[in-house]
Amino acid sequence: MPDPSSSGAATPRVRFAPSPTGFLHVGSARTFIFNWLYARHNHGKLVLRLDDTDVERNTEASVQSIFEGLRWLGLDWDEEYKQSERLDLHCRQAEAIFLRGLAYRDFTPAHAGDDEHSSSQGAWLCNPGMRDLSREASDRRAAAGEPFALRYRVPRGEGRVLRFMDGVYGAQSKLADEVEDFALLRSDGMPTYHLASCVDDADLGISHIIRGQDHLTNTFKHLLIFEALGEGLGAQPPEFAHLPLLVAPDGSKLSKRKHGPVVSVTTYRDAGFLPQAFVNFLCLLGWSPKNDREFLALNEIRDLFTLEGVNRANAVINFTDDDPFDAKAVWLNAEHIRALPVDELSDRLLPFFEQAGLRATREKVLAVAPLIRERIKLLRDAVPAADFFFLDKLAPYDPADLIPPKKGELTGDAALARRVLQTALEVLPETNFDHDSLDHALRAAASQLGLKAGPMFQPIRVAVCGRKNAPPLFETMVVLGREACLERIRQALASLESLG
């Protein structure tokens, strides 16, 4: 598929057309992203169209889930439509196709609206008795109220070959004789996916259809519909590009029934992925820039994106029962977290602290964020990494953690830990609470006790943080403040008494 920006072509118009029958699937999200990238790279327009004519499966909850997921991605669109509000147009075009002799009524009850049927001879192509029914007989039965499906009269016996050039998979062709007489209208009068989609694409001036590879075989039917619509809507078939599928590690297509919430965009959001990292990850599933970089900002992806960079092979999302997230996705998220300005990172972290029931303020989170940025991979990791900053009283911990180990011995020296903490209680009230002052004062105290930094700092770190592994000690103490540090050290001293 040529790049319109380099060929002087008209402004491209692409569309994302989800069906609101469930949550926003990661595969659908990638399709939306690729359409957005193509439109923005080529200074085109992106249309969001809800294909909501399947009234039996559509739900308002699904509609809200789709919009919720799209808004989280942070990518915009230019126009918005609901297919259900365009039914009159679909039916008028179906009638026009019928009147031109390109469709016929199928009164077969068992087949009213179905597209394919198997038989002992193989795939069902048409019901000759219905296809050859005279117009007069057809009109008479319809006027009598007999229900029917309206089927496209696919050309047969002419040796016609349907062809198109796919922007990813190259030249495609199929004999028209191998295409079944597919339904345009169901027996309840509702348009099928094929008709509604093509009529809307033609009416909205969609120039490029970028969608999943599982729709590639539908394109031959759609070529016939666009051809039939040409006279009524002046429609020319758009250009097509089909994207490789996203599959599980075993090669199966991702599905909620089989793979659970890992296929939902909101699962990633709720786990603490940044939208820009998630977009970055999805883009690398089936597309790669020529320079083979992986960590990319959105504006870089937009500038680099072309359909020529899309691979034909299906893309695997690697997850397990124990770990639902692809390791590359987690790595990319960590890289994007480190690249975020502190104020933006703080705004992203604050809801996770609040959801955990911690009394976190934006001011406090602004101070904490730089200390944990290198220590977290997902936003939710911030809670176990930094909850102690927001607690009035630390959760219980093993007092033995306060005791630095003796070299070559299994147990440490509790008396030494007591001396360290008592010294800290004597030094800290007289020390300015900034990094350099704390560094100088506590190193000097360690020297007076004849200790190296490690045995001096471990009891203090565990006392003020409640754990051995924590952010840098002096920065942590500054954020906690003098009174909180002193109170926690006093509590640590008391807990050591329980060890005897």
C-alpha cells in the first residue's frame, strides 16, 4: 500500500470499527493503534465507528468498556458514528442492489441469513431454487409476508477472478465461483456485517481499510459489494491492509474464554502499565522500525510507521499461568516509567496508593516518586515498594532484621544494633534533615562506634522503613521527616528488647 504522503494522493481516511460485544481486546487495540498511526503519519483522518447492529450480543457495558479502553490509550479520533443509526442507508442500498439484479430473495427458512452451509458435496455456495426464482414469483411471496434473506448474486460460470493488492500480504485472488451467495439482509430485515460495513465505508469515504488478517477472506465479498455500490454511492473499493494476528504462546488465537483477562486492555491498565508503554509494546507485535529499536516514544513511532514495516507472521504474546504479562511489555513499561517526568509519574502513582487505602497526598508522592522510579516495573509495584512512607505506624516486621550479620556467623549482634539505634536517637535531633547533613552525621557516628557503613545503616534502615530492601536511606529519611524517623527508631529499640 503506497504512502499517500509521498505520492500526492488525497488525504487518507481510515476507520476503526469495533463491535460492542465485550471488552476492548488487545488485538482490537492494536488495530486501532495502527489505524491511528497510519492516519497521523499521513496527515489523514481516523473515523471511529461502532459496528453495533448485532442487537442480540451488543451491550451498553461493552460500549463503555471500549471507550474506556480507547481513552486510556490516549489516542484521539476525528469522527464518530454508530452503525445502528445508519440502518436506513443500509437498507436503501440493499434495495438498490436488488433492483439492479445483483441480489435475490432467499425464502429458505433454515438458511435465512446464514452465510455458509456445509453439505456432503462440500461448502455451500447457493440454493439454485432460490437464485433462479423468477422476479414475479419472488415479489409475490414477499408481498404475502413470507420472510426472506437478501443474498448477493455472486457471478458464476464466468471464470471471473476477484483480485486485490493487500498492503501487507501482497497480491490476493480468488475465483468468484468459490464465493458463496452471502447475505446482505437477514430474514428480520437487519443488515449483515458485510453489507453494513461496506455501505458505511463507502458513504464515509474510507480510503484505506486496515484490519486483522482474520478478515482477509471477507475482502473478496466486500469487493463485490463495493462494485455494486459504485453506481449508487460512487464508491471505489478502498485499499486494504490486513494485520497479522496476535496469538498465545501455543499459537492459538487469543480469546477470553481460553486465556482469560490477559486479552483485555483494562487488565494492563489496572496492573499499572503506562498507556504509552502499552502502545509501544503492541506496536512491536507485528511491526518493527527499520532501525530495530524497541523503546520508542509515541511521536517516534508515528514518524517511523509504515505498512511496509508490518510483518506477515503472527505475533506471539508470551505469558504463562503464573505470569500474565509478556516480559518485553514489563521491560518496556519500566523504561517508560524511568523516562517520565516526576510530576507526571506522581500523578500516575497517586491512584494506586489511594486504592491501597494509603493516605497519600500529591505533595508526598512527588517526594517519593524519584526514590522508587528505578525500583518498580509496574505502577502497582509502588505500593509494596513505598507504602511505609504513608503509614502512621509500620506493619509488624521481624526484629531480627534490625541486627546486622556478623562476618562468618549465622547470627548477628543484638547489642550492636541497640547501640546503633541509641546513637541515632542521640545524633538525629541535632542534625539538619537534608541528605548531606544526614550522610555526614551518621557516617561520623559509625566511625565513633568503630563500624563500617553497612552495619551502621542496616538497623536504621529497617527501623524507619520496616524492611531491609528500601530506597536510598538518607533521601528516605528526608521524606519521612525527623519526628517520624525518631519515633520509628524508638519503636525498633523496644522491639529488640523482645529478643532478650
